[in-house]
Amino acid sequence: MVDAQTKMQFMFALRAAGVTDAKVLAAMEKVPRHDFVQGHFAPRAYEDLAIPIASGQTISQPSIVGKMTAALNVQPRDKVLEIGTGSGYQAAILSHLARRVYTIERHRGLARDARRLIDEMRLVNVIVMTGDGSQGLADQAPFDRILLTAAAEDPPANLLAQLRVGGIMVLPVGQTDAVQHLIKVEKTENGFEYTELEPVRFVPLVEGVAQEP
Ligand code: SAH
């Protein structure tokens, strides 16, 4: 549970940090972030911080989640692909904005935990999969929107190919230990248009499924 005042301060901090899209704010208000943060970090779930999760990964900073979601400009009929399920928090937010959300995670344990939470929340339009997201999901392509929550050196060619004409992809690009930038890619009939949004820091996109128990 989260008390009303904590939630109100959280929403205020999101706005102050530049998340102004009303639909995105409404979706974020519906998703209990504390359920996606385990252990002794749980009390800090409503601070604007990235927080460690299992398998050495992180749940992204809420204001960045908000800005990425706004940049994606999700429409109610959209089929969305997210790469990097992590805790499942971002996927839960997308579920309130899109028709269907496919989310891929390379760590089986993270995918399993995220799936359990998403099922408990009855977010029936979210499909959590274990796999190498850099390959995309050819079966379900094309996608209206694609969101990467792990940093690639360049937008992966497979994902650009799986974006619908008129579609939008948002991702962090750059090397892990250098400055990364959030970029927005729009696919048009004549090619791709790129917009640089802001500097960010994400875990890297790693190829292949993680080998672990
Ligand atoms: N969206 C997440 C943030 C997760 S951090 C959330 O809301 O909590 C990024 C995640 O991307 C990590 O869990 C990492 O394991 C995953 N990842 C990295 N490379 C990947 C790949 N090639 N395919 C699928 N997931 C990947």
C-alpha cells in the first residue's frame, strides 16, 4: 500500500521533472511502483530514483520512464514492443495506454517475476517473454511503437525493420560508460527521422539470452 500523500508527492515530482503529458501521468498514477521494487529499497519506490533489481539490473528512474513514454506517443489501438522488461514497471504503464504490449527480457528470473506481478495486477494485454530482444519479435511485427530500456550503440536493424511506417521507436543510444542519449526514431515512407531528446544512463543491451539457473 502507498499513502495518499506519498502518491501525491510522487506525481508532483514527476511534473516538476518535466513529465507533463496527462495520459502518461494518469497511467503512472495507476501503477504501484512499490510492487516492482523488492527488499530494502521498497520504501524508496516513490523517490525519483533508478533502483537495483535482481540479476544486476535496474528499474529506471520514474521521471525518465515518464518522458520516454510521452515521447513514444502511444495511441489506444497500438501494438507496442518493449525490449528490457526488467521489473515489468514500464510494461505495466504501457498496458494502460496501448492495445497490446509485448515485452522481452533476456534474464529468465526477471521475466518470470515480472510476469507474475503483471498477472496479479490483471494486466491482460501484456505478454512477457524471455528472449534476445535485439532480434525483436518477427512473428508479431510490424509494431506501432518500440521502446528499448537498455542502451544500444546504434538502433538495432532488426527493430527498425519491425517498426510500422508511421511508427515511433524510442531508445537510449551510446556506450555504457559514456554519455548516452535518448533518441526518438520515426519511420516514414522515405526512411527514418531521428530526434535527440536528452542525456540518460541505462544498462547495456546485451545480445543473447542470459545463461543462469
Ligand atoms: N523497463 C525496465 C527497466 C529494465 S533495465 C523496468 O521498467 O523495470 C533493462 C533491462 O533490459 C534489464 O533487465 C536487462 O536484462 C534487459 N536487457 C538487456 N539486453 C537485452 C536483450 N538483448 N533482450 C532483452 N532484454 C535485455
